[in-house]
Amino acid sequence: MRQITNHLPTAELQALDAAHHMHPFTTNEALARKGARIITRASGVYLTDSEGASIIDGMAGLWCVNIGYGRKELAQAAARQIEELPYYNTFFQTSHVPAIALAARIADLAPGDLNHVFFASSGSEANDTNIRLVRHYWALKGQPERSVIIARKNGYHGSTIGGASLGGMVPMHQQGNLPIPGIVHIDQPYWYLEGGDMTPEDFGLARARALEEKILEIGADRVGAFIAEPVQGAGGVIIPPASYWPEIQRIVDKYGILLIADEVITGFGRTGAWFGSQTFGIRPHIMTIAKGLSSGYAPIGGSIVCDEVAAVIASDEFNHGYTYSGHPVAAAVALENLRIMEDEGVVEHVRDVAHPHLAARWHALADHPLVGETTLVGMMGSLALTPVKGRRARFAGEQGAAGLITRERCFANNVIMRHVYDRMIIAPPLVMTPDEIDILIDRATKALDEAYAQLKAEGMLVAQ
Ligand code: PXG
């Protein structure tokens, strides 16, 4: 067998990658011409690539490596579990200790009466579970017609058919006839580009009331649930105005609709509390979790379900499950991750140390000539690139072109910061120290300077 290792030359690895590996959310033909950047190892908050560059990871992988890279305890937890019991299912009246312990631990951490966990291997799978849970719940309650789920435009809930349908990403819907029937979308609370002359508070209320309007349009007796991320992550770290969530909560309470908080990004410390629902005062019936549950060291996700919904579902066989639901190795890794988070006070570190330091540095970027606004909650933030200071303007050219140029400058300066159209976003590992935050922001500032110069030189600083 041919050995393909870290020691092969970059070009050879890139050629093999291009020949055999289909990348997600990528125009593979274009990537093949350019060659992927090959990441070979990582430690703490730094990645190393095959050319030896040391890159500070402002995205915690893909919003998931919350405790940072290279924690040996997690490797040991996985190795121990593989030796003891690498796999067993939980379908046919059996259980195992890692799934039991992790479910109990999650129930302890989750607010209110969210005491029951249905495991999956990803956020997408968990949201597929949620669709089936909601519909089965209402059927068991004698209201099978309550099957419509309301979601939001520009929300992200995953890439399976169910997850992509719940999501409100038009480019995803355009490929493959999505959404599936029974899922409808309302407008997002994105004040910066959609708020016009309204105050953020009034706009937040108006966008929340869009839920009530949609419920009345469909008929309250046909609506089963509303799903939303406490803060839209992949949509561009869109933090809703303070008026939004209380009004949403009032509306779901009034119509007796299930509220699903998709906490795949906001869960496990990202917003400075264990869950984003706590930061925003939301009381969901179901929470979607993944990513930070294991800090990305093993694929695991799930749905945390409240007492009442779990009791109704428990009254019948729920014909749903994945081979890897509650996978013992992933569960053992997640448990060890949660132990570290608790023992090392990672949530407190975010609240008392990392967020305040990052906030001071991040919001100072609002003075940069290319920046129209900065937003940050806990350790997730975004900035809007602007062609004209002082106006909430879009770029005249193709949406996202300025963002792409800025992301390329970030790559060149060894800092990972993503773009969503013309917003730049960060979600660094939660354990980042103030010194590391300074390095992140210094590199990001240099990238912004270079992007500004390039956009200016190319005549792209023109408002729509
Ligand atoms: N819900 C939310 C809120 C997410 O952010 C998922 C569900 C799906 O999880 P899985 O584990 O199936 O990917 C996510 C995932 C991006 C990006 O570009 C974001 C995600 C995934 C891939 C890319 O920001 N979030």
C-alpha cells in the first residue's frame, strides 16, 4: 500500500487531494487548479500547514474546537473507550455507560427541564431528528395536522435534506428542490442591511412579529414548531436586537408552538454562558447540539428534549435512530471535554477574561476605513465590510467579492477569519488568552489594511 503521510511534498498531496477528494461547499474544479492548503497538525490555538506556516485559528476549526487543539486527555479518553467498548448500539433495549453518563451530564448542564437527550453524530442529523420528533409529538397528541415548521431566511441548520430545508440558504435550496414540504421561512432580524430607517429595537420587534403573522397566515392549528439559532452563525454572526427574543418567546407561548433553539454553535460556552438560550433568555422545548459538545474531537450531536415532549414521545415507539447514536467513543470524548470545560472554568474564562479583551480589540476595528460595524457576543463576532464609511451600504459589485479578497488577505497573513458575503466572522477557541487575542487582531488588522488597499486600487469601494 502506498504511504501517504505528512512528509510528502505539498504539491503531491494537493494533486492527490484534487484527484480523489470531493470538498464540501467548494467548486472543486477551481480548487484543483489552485491546490488546497494542507493542514498537518495543530496545538493550542495554532494550526500548522504543510509548508510549515503557523496560522492562528480565529474560527476554532468550524466553530467547534472550543478547548483548543492537542488536548491529550481527549486522546486518552478515546483510546480507553476503544479498548473497553468501541461500539455498541442502543436500539434494542441495551445501553452503555458513555451514553448514560453523557446524557446525564448534558441534562445537568442544560437549563430548565431539558432533561432528555437523543444522540446523533452531527448537527444536521440532530435537526433531522427534530423534524421527526416535532411531527411525531403532535401526532401522538392527536393533532397530526400540526406539522408545519417555521424557520428563518439565512438561518443555517445543516446540510442533510432536513437540515438544509430548515435552513434558509437560497443557494442550498436551489440545488435539489428544497425545502421539503411543510417548512416555511420568515425574514431574519438583520438590522444592519435590512433595518432601513427603523431603530434596532423597533426592527427586532417587527421581525419577531413576522412569526405571528406567519402563524396566523398558516393557521395556528397547523404550526408545530419554530426553529432558530439564538445568534445566526453561518449566516454571518447576526446578533438580533434585544427586543427580538422576548417577543418571539411571547409568540410561541401564546400559540403553544414548540420552540427549537439550534445551539450547535452557541452551545457549550460560545456566548459566555453554557447555552445561548441563557444569554438571550430563551426557553426552548428542544435544543440542537453538536460541535462544542466534543470540541470537535469526535463527531457527536443531539437533541436535548424537555420533560413534556420526552414523555409524549416515550409513550410510543419512535421509529428513528442512527447506527452511531450515542457512539461510545464519541460520548467518552465529549464527557472528557465537558469535564475539562468545567474543571478549567472555560465558560468563566470566556465571560471574565477572553470576551472583555476581545471586545475591546474587536470593537476598536470599527474605526477602520473598511469596517461598517462590529458585533460580538461571547467569542463569536463579525464585522461588516463597507465601501463607504458611515452608511450601512452594500458594495456595488458582486456581493461577497470584497469579503473574498479580505479572506485571502487573512490567509496570507496566517490568520483564519471567514467571510459570509461581505461580513468577516470570527469564532476563536474559547480558551484563547489575551496575548493570543492580540496576535489574532493584529494579523486581522493587517489583512484589513491590505484588503482596503487592494479594493481601493481595483476601484471596488463603491456603494450600491
Ligand atoms: N446548526 C447550526 C446552527 C450550525 O451552525 C449545523 C446545524 C449542522 O451541523 P453539522 O455538524 O451537521 O455540520 C450547523 C453547522 C460555516 C459552516 O461555513 C457552519 C456549519 C457547518 C459548516 C460550515 O460557517 N454549521
